[in-house]
Amino acid sequence: MIPRLRPVLSVEYEKLRDSRDESKDLRLGAIAMEFTRKKEALLAENVLDRTRARTTRMGRFAKRKLFDAIHRKFTRQMERLKEEAAKARGEVYREVPPQSWAAWLQEQAMNGRVDALEALRKRAFTLAKKGSASLRGEVPGEPSLIPNQRIDGITKRGTVIYDLGRDAIRDDGDAFRIGNGAPPATDILALQLAKQRFGSVIFADGDRAFKARMVRAAVEGKVFIKFGDPDMERQRNELFKHQYQQKKQEQTRTDGMQGKAKNPELVEAYERHMAIQREKSNAACLEMQKAKQAARDSDNQESKSNTLSR
């Protein structure tokens, strides 16, 4: 949420942000179109391969192995295509990084703008008043005591201190404050309390380490919120996608191992079938060699008889 202390600054920042977002969206759209085109080409190639395999004359088990090979090939190609698209999107985000309101104010102040310097000073005073490590909403929530939480005490300023054993969460009414050394469970609980009071959009005020903690807590604790800071929201989405892909890969490996363990009879039957086919092929070759040798012996005997008769 951009403070409306300087409307001129706010308008300039919003125009710059919209321009950067438009450029980024155009590049991301081109990447998405290229991904769709290549994906459709892979799907068409996969359909063609499966059609060819379906019309090929071979045993049932051999055909099943052929279909498995086609599926593995298609899966590898799709994974490679997704990795290329993710790499291209990452390059776009690196080349066009989001610029926060505070960073833009700092840049303008370095360029000599007095109004930007004043806005920075007022913003710093507001953040100091709210607390250096706190969670708050876009608008103040309804201050109330949280049920099922042990209260350690209430200060003269009305701050409620919830006791969590070695840690504590301080409730100022318009923000929840957490200590620097709080464990992940405390961070997750604080995010849940903030969501309960302020809604799904949460602002985290603090240093980089505190914001990184909140991002990890939101993903690992499965607290479905949206951070008001664009940088934190982007980090949350990237971490969520990374963990989802890791779990998907682990599940795929587990399913593959379980599938092999569940079908030993199918593997044994296939190997037995292939052994029988090899024996039949060897026997046919042997019979063919015997027939050719018998024909050669017959020709030689006939040639000798003709020579003697002459």
C-alpha cells in the first residue's frame, strides 16, 4: 500500500511501475506462446508415435514395452521444455526486477528531490512506530483478545502478550510483533493470527531476515495469504513452486518403485516370453541351416552321378 503523503510522487511511481509491468508482461506472454507451440508439437509427435506403435505387429508384452518407452520419451521432452520456459521467465524477472516504493523514493532522494526525502523520513517514522518486526494488514482489524491463547500480561499501552513458552507474540491491536529468535512454529502462528484479524493480505515490516522468515513460514505452514510487498509475494510463489516440484518428483520416484515392486509376475512373464521367442528363433535358424546343407549334399551327389554316367 503506497502512502498518500505525496500524490505527485505516488502518480509518478505508479506510472513507472505500470510501464515496467507492461514490458515484463509482453515478454512473459511471448514465452508462454512459445511454450504452447512447442508443447502442441510434442503432443502431435507423441500421438504419431503411439499410432505407429499401435499398428506395429508384435507381441503384447513387447508392444507394452514400446508404449512405455514412448511415454518416457514424451515425459523427458516435456520436463526439458518446462525447464527451458522456467529459465526464460527467470531471466525476465532478473532483467526487470520489481522496484518497491521505498527503493524508488530512495533513488529519487539520491537524485536531489526534497519531497522524496521528506516522504522517506515520514515513512521511517511510521514504520518505527509500528515496530521493526511486525505483521499488519492493509487496514486495521478489529482489536480483540484471541481465544485459546495463554495471556502472559497486558501493558499500560494496551499491548497483549501471548505466552508461547520460551517465546511470545505481542499484540498491539493494529499489528502482531514477533521476536528475532522465534522458532518457525511461532512465525506460522503469528501469520495465522494476522490472517484471522486482517484478512488474506498481510504486510511484514522488518529487515530482510525477518521477511525471509515470514516467506518460509507461509509456505511451510501452508498459510494461504498474499504479501502486500511485491518482492515477498514473488519469493513466496517461487518457494511454493519449488517445493511443489520437489514433492512431485519424489512422488513420481516412489510410484515408479512401488510399481516395480507390485508387478514382479508381469516382469517374470515378459522375460519368460522373450526366452521362448529366442529359443524358437534359434530352432528355426538351425532347421534352415540343416535344410540348406541337405540341399547342397543332394546337388553334390547328383553332380557326381552325372560325371560317372558320362
